[in-house]
Amino acid sequence: MARISYREALNAALREELDRDERVFIMGEEVGYFGGAFKVTDGLLAVYGEKRVRDTPISELTIVGAGVGAAMGGLKPVVELMTINFGLLAMDQIVNHAAKIHYMFGGKATVPIVIRAPQGGGHQLGAQHSQSLEAYFLHCPGLRVVIPATPADAKGLLKTAIRQTDPVIFLEHESLYGVKGEVPEDNDFLVPFGQAAVLREGKDVTIVAYSKCVYDALSAAEALENAGIDAEVIDLRTLNPLDIQTVVASIKKTGKAIVAYEGWRTGGAGAEIASRIYEAAFDDLDAPVERVASLDTPMPYNAKLEHAVLPSAGDIVKVAEQMM
Amino acid sequence: MALERDKHTAQRALLTLHEAQLLELYRRMVLIRQFEEKTAEMYARGKITGFCHLYAGEEAVAVGAIYALYDKDYVVSTYREHGHCLAKGADPKVVMAELFGKVTGISKGRGGSMHLFDQDLRFMGGYAIVGGGLPIATGLGLSVQYNEGPEVVCCFFGDGALPQGAFHESLNMASLWKLPVVFVCENNFYGMGTLVQNAICQEELYRFAQPYKMPGVRVDGMDVLEVYGATMEAVARAREGDGPSLIEAVTYRFRGHSMSDPVEYRSKREERIWQERDPIKNLRRKLTVERHVAEGRLGEIEAEVARQIDDAVKFADESPEPSVEELGKGVYAGS
């Protein structure tokens, strides 16, 4: 184990997989000489060279499309989109191509591409740089959606993503890069897709979260403890595949569920998770499933306004208390 | 304009290719034509449904370009791809079965007319988003370069793809990295029903090569030998590691954009002029007049292809449909 940051954990995963498999290469804007806009690929160019750490022009559609083609040609591209906001320019290649190719060509083609992208708000970057868009990808069959919260999961899930054969949308939260945690140093440390983690056990309410909201959920659980409410916190870790069993098992115990996520409230991943809960555990619920999410507005620049838009630990606490 | 050099290249090909090679070019074009005519017939009979875009009239482009490739070279195509797929060597049976939506189809009945694919033939797919294939071809070129392989990627697209960002991004990236890609633009003058000059500021499409620092050439897409000659040059350049090229093949689709298009945007006179330039008649004339090939030999090829097409229809018709129980499988690899 080593105590390293989320950023360093991702960097370690990339190094290990570059070492392990000659077919793995990194491609994206500023991944090489700049070291990545968020420094995730820092130092890799010097070790692996331009062939395997490739700076690209600002052409998101073709960065992803070339990754799709390279994957079909037998390589294992790890494409970095500077942020998910820019990834919208690549939606045609992600949704119409990467997600479809295996199925529509009768299972004869595979597209083992990993598309990494930072996302999320909280840094006063305004409406076009603060979005959390996991629901767009969760909606589309054929894509895996991976969204780690902890440094260990960032490493283990990225390694799993690189080693498997489906297109993966790997979403990192911009606020988490500096977060430190214990991370296994084992080269074969993998975190499987579709296994949620119970981070805190409790008996009164289940808080289902992913990405940065996992930390908000943990803070909320601490605050609730002082108020005599015992919250269980679940980190989904991957949205596709979605481990609803772990969530349902928890609700059987608590009878109440809050879904906390940073995407917009309307049509967000929380709506899907709430529906799955109703389908699988309606009889176990003592109250309607609650959502704590971003307000349905473009992100304002002003710090006070941005704070009001984003979900927080305080919001979770308030909702939990109302549910009791 | 078709450059003098390309007329010479075509003439040289006519004089230097073996008769068997010329007959193979003829056979492939006849195969595509007859396949498309039969497809139209089967569409009218309700055996084929959905969107269906026929390639009749444009055969010289697919056949000429693909004949300049080795089997290991990649082809990336569009939704008007029956011709490219057949020219790359696909069995008409499995292509027809795909159009019929049968489980024996080349994409197991999941793709349809617009989504043919065969990894073994290195036919890397028909893509139905205009311009969608270009980034993928660029990436295949990247994989070849990465592996220091000898292959070349031949990417077909229509004039309609030129105003797409994917075209410009892909040409820039392919040229920047000197990727082994031959971009073949099939200029049939209409993006669906919109004339090229109503969609693109520069209607001499090969000129888009110049800003991307690659060779660009306009060839007569109704002359299989001219397309073949130009592609040979582009392929040689790509294989040498000198990067991509753009070929604009000026051609004409004899039918509408798709089966549902009544073709009201172009004149009968225009259609007649182009039918006079039929690429199959064009090669037939050259073979009989300049290479003294007997009419009977060409007739034999046509009859042989007709039997093959009949077999393909029979195979498609008698094949089973995919099972509904299996439809959820294969959304993810290994599932």
C-alpha cells in the first residue's frame, strides 16, 4: 500500500498497463509535453515516447474516432478528453460508432477503447466547463460507465477498463485529483466492474452515491450520527454495469434511500437508480426514494450561486432528517 | 478535371494488365451491377426493407480502387457499401442474406444494408453517419503505423461528407502523422438531393487535399482503369510511409439516393448523359476494341454472375431469421 493521490493512482495505473501491454497507448490533447491538463499523464511521455503518449490536435470527434479505429485495428487506446464538456463534440463517435460496432456488426468487431474524462463543478469555471454528464452515457447500451471516487478505485478500475474489451467511459471528478488514499501497489490490483462498495454501515438510511458525492455522503453520515441517525453509505463505482443488488440489500435493512449525485436532477442517473430501487425493493421502502442532485440550471460563475446549485453534505443531511 | 497523367495511367493499365486481370475488373463490376439490380427487385417485392442505397453506376470506383489493394489492406465505407464489400471479396450470398435480415447475413441480420462488416476480409464496416468512417479509417491507419505494418487503409465517402468536421479533422490528423490512408471521395454530384455547388464552396473537391498537404487528384470515376491507376499511386505512397492522399472520383449514381427517392431533383437528360458513360459499357468497349476480347467471353462472365446472384437470393430467402431470444446478447463483448 502507498498513500497517494487520485491523480497519482491514475498515473500509476497507466504506467503499469503501458508496461504490461505493448498495444496500450495514450492519446489526447496535451497528454504528452504538457503532462495532461490535470497532470494525470505527467511524466509518461519521457518514459514511453511519442508513439505511446500521443499529443493530438484539438479535434475531439476524430481523437475518439481514431481511437475507435485503432481499437478495431488491434490496439488498446486510452483516449483522454480534456474534460467531458469537450467530449460532447465526440458524441457521434461515442454513441453512433463505439457503442454500436460490436452489436451491429454481428459481434465480429470489438472496440476496446477507454475514454477518460474529467468532469464536475465547484471551481467557478462557468456553464461550459462544470458539467457532470454520466447520464448521457448511462443511457446508451454498449458503453461501460466507470466513475471512481477513491484513489484505490481510480487505479483498480482504470486497469480493469484497459484490460477488458468494451468501450469504457471513465469519468474522473476534477475536485478529486488531489484526494489521497491508500492504494495497493500490486501490478495486478484490479477492481471489478459492477461491484458497489459499502463504505459505511448503518441501519437507518441508505445513501447511494458515486464520484465526489461519495465524500459528501460520508460527511453527511458523520453529521447524521450526531443527530442519532445511522446512515449506510454505498459507492456504486460503476454505473454500467450497475450493482443494484448491493443497494437493495442495504434498503432491506434501512427501509430508506437517498441517491446523491452531481448531475442535473432531471433525467440524471439518480432517476434510473431510484426506478431500479422501486422495481426491486418497493415493499421494503418506508419512504419515497429521495434525490440530492444539482439544480436544473446551467452552472453560474458566481461562487455563492455555484455553491447553491451543487449538491452538498448539508443537503443530504437535511433530506435524511426529513425522511425520519 | 481529369488530369492528362491519369488518362495515360488508365491507358497504360489497359495495355499492361493481363487479360485475366481486366476480365476480373469486368467481373467485379458486373457482379455489383447485377447484385444491385436484384436488390432493387427484392426491395420492390418486400424481401428487403429499411434504408437501402444502391451503388449502380459507381462500380468503377469501388472496383478500381480496391483492385489496387492487397487482401490485407483495410477498407472503410459508408451506407452505400454493397459495392465496396463485394469488391473486397465478400460472398454475395452473405451480403444478400444481410439485406434480407437473416441470421446467415454478414452481420447476422443485425446490421442490414448500411452495416456490412467482415474482419477477415478487412472490410471494416459500412457506417451510416455521413463522414463517420473517416476518423475510424484514420485510427486504422494509426494502428498500422503503430505496428509498423505494411497495410494501407482505403476510405470511401461521398461528396456529402466534405462539409463535415470529421473530414477536415481526419485529413489534418492523417497528414500530420503521415498515416497510410487513401481517402477516396465518390463525387456523384448530389448529397441526397442537394447539388455539390449548393453545399460546398469549392466544388473541385480534390483541391481540399492542398491545405492538408497531401496529393489530390480528380479522376473519371466512370473509368475503372483510371481509378485503379490513381489508387495504385496513392497506395504506393501510403505504403512507403509518405502519408495519405485524396482521390476525387467523379461518378454518378444511376438510381436515387435510396430506394425511397423518386429523384425529382435531376433531369432525365442529365441521367441519360451519364448512362452513356456507364462504367461497365466503358470497359466492355475497351476490352473488345482495344484488347480484342471476344464478346462471348464477356457474355459468359455475365451469365456466371447471374447464376451467382440467383444462388445468393435463394440462400438469403431460405435462411432463418435471427432468434428473438438472442437479441439481447452481444451488446457487450463476451455477453
